[in-house]
Amino acid sequence: MLRIACPYCGRRAQAEFVFERALDAILPLDATPAAAVEHLFARDNPKGWSWELWRHTAGCGAWLRLHRHTVTHQIAAVETLGAPRQDAGG
């Protein structure tokens, strides 16, 4: 089972988190429709280390940036992108 170390709540099961996307799949705001299609559907998707965007939805609500291996699921780094919800009990 994948366990993610939330900087605010500690180590939690993957079920508490939602995977949003690989960071390299985020489109620039000024992307043309053709560039968006190319970026989202024709991009490389190699096995190995990837920076990803996750959210701790069943916990504090913080957005996290994970450096995760797509084959072994090893997590090398977890960084926060936003503050947790104020009502989160942690």
C-alpha cells in the first residue's frame, strides 16, 4: 500500500489522497487548442521518476508535489503547494 507523508498530518494511506496529474501535464494558460492536444495526448509518458500533483482530500486538504517512481511507487520527496484547511484536525 502506498503511504504518503503529509507535512501537516503525517504518514497516511493513499486512499486519503487524490492524484491530480503529472506536473508536466499541466497546460500553460495561453496554450492554443492544437498545443493543448499535443501537450496532453501526445506527450511522452516514460516509466521512472515523475513529479506529480496530489491533494490530501480526506485530511487537511493541502496540495502536494510528490517525486514518485511510477514503477516502484517509491516517494523521494513531498513538498507543500498550499496551506491546509483551517478546519483540519490533522
